[in-house]
Amino acid sequence: MRKNILTKREQEVFELLILDKTTKDIARFLGISEKTVRNHISNTIQKLGVTGRTQAVIELIKLELLTI
């Protein structure tokens, strides 16, 4: 497995996203604001060079950083 390029929080956010949680659900679960959740998603998308959440999830699975 490749070294994780995500922060611990970014990893947590995407693990919840693949469980079909909403931004609001994730924010409530992690005790952070919805804006912070969106920032983590946006940062991850930028790091991966993709254009959206779905592509980010696919790329993270390919990189073996997420499992479904």
C-alpha cells in the first residue's frame, strides 16, 4: 500500500462519504462544521487532481487508500 497522502481527518471524511453519509451527517459525526467537511473534500480533490467527489473516491480506491 502506498503512503497515505491524506490527513487523518480527510481520510475520516472520505470513509464516511463512501458510507453514503451527507456533508451534514459527517459534520455532526465528527463534531466539525459543514464548511470544514467541504474544505477537507476540496483539499482531497485538489491533491488527487480530479474534478469531483466521485472521482476522488475512485482514485482513493485505486490507490488502496479507501476500501469499500
